[in-house]
Amino acid sequence: MRTAEKKLFLSLAQAKSLNNKKLKQEENEEERATLRWFNSNITSQLEGLSFYVKPRVKRQSKQINGEKQQLYAFVLPAGQKSKQKRIYKKKRRKQGTTQREFTLQDFLALSSCFVKDFIGNEYLVNRALYHFDEQFAVNRETKQTVDKIALFQNARNIRQHDNTVIASRKSPHETLRFIS
């Protein structure tokens, strides 16, 4: 906490209290309006400086065996950080629910999508890309064409144009499944 902000906060608090006393004693309406305007200006400055003056509060939970958690708050000394780190949970597939299989007919019905295979190549699949009634996909880096059916058998994940995953699998031996 900076001492300059603390001093400014204290002087503004004193000025506000003096202004409130003058406001109670003043009878002229124009003077009262001016004092109210000063009061609101000082209040907004105090709100901005209150960040530097208020002590930080850390919430801590204590649990007694068999009871629900209760939250307690205590004040950390100035300049001390909390030692607990955030824990991030990864999203996992639900074990109990089976996801619907993504079939070749579902793949051929898509108007356009991106496909990534197990090697790491990424392909653009568009319904408008066909030659002599054979649909194909284009490698995004090398611009080579691949048959759609062969690509479906080697696909790791299938994404829409906004990069949301439609279907995926972890190994080439699994079947593609819809992602919900």
C-alpha cells in the first residue's frame, strides 16, 4: 500500500466531512447545489482510492467431520500472497454414457469441414470439390487431393469451420464418435 494514496484518501475523507457540515448549515440553494456537486466528486475519488486503503481478504474454508463446509474470512498481512495455486480440471469423456458413432454417411452428408489425420496433416473437405462424380479433400499445406473415403478411415478428428469438434477418436483402431 502506498503512503501517498493513504494520505490523499485521509485528506479527501476530511474534506468530505467538512463539506457535509457546511451542507447542513447552508441555507442558500445555489451554494447547496455547489456543495452537493463537490461532495459527489469527492465520493467518486474516494471510491477510486479505496482499492489502496482496504485490506485484502482471503476466504478460507474449514470443515468439521460430517458437517457441511463453512466459509471463514481472514485478513492477509500487506504484501503477502496466498500460497494456494489454482487447480484446473481437464474435461473428460463420461464413462457411463456411450456416444453415437460417426458413420461414413454422416461424413459424406457434411457440406464442408476440416479433417485431421493421425500423421498431423489437415484437410479441407468441401462438397463442391469433386471431379467426375468422385468427391475428394485437399491437404491445406501441400494442396494434394485425397479421396474422401480413404480420408475418413484415417481421420483423427472432424471439425466445423468455427473449429468446434464434431467427431473424434484416440486411436486408429477405435470408431469415430460424435462429441456432444
